[in-house]
Amino acid sequence: MLDLNTRLQDAKLEHETRPFQRQVEATDVSIDKLVYGLTDEEIGIVQGDWM
């Protein structure tokens, strides 16, 4: 996750940042599920997507 965030910050153009941003988001969801045991619904609430 740290490496992905570093690579995201180093990317300069939007087409360079998009793949890293998607990887960061996917990794974040995986962490929420595996480490914290959250469901998709709970992740949506935490991320503010529940409305």
C-alpha cells in the first residue's frame, strides 16, 4: 500500500495516475474486508457511498 501511494504521488499525468488510483482503492477494500471483516455494505458506509 505504501509503495502504491508513493507511485501514485510520483505519477504526473492523469493517464499515469488512474491505474495506481484504482489499485490503491482495490487494496483498501481488500484490507477493509480481510483485516477488519467489513462487508461491502459496511465499506460503502465508511467510504460515504451509502446514500
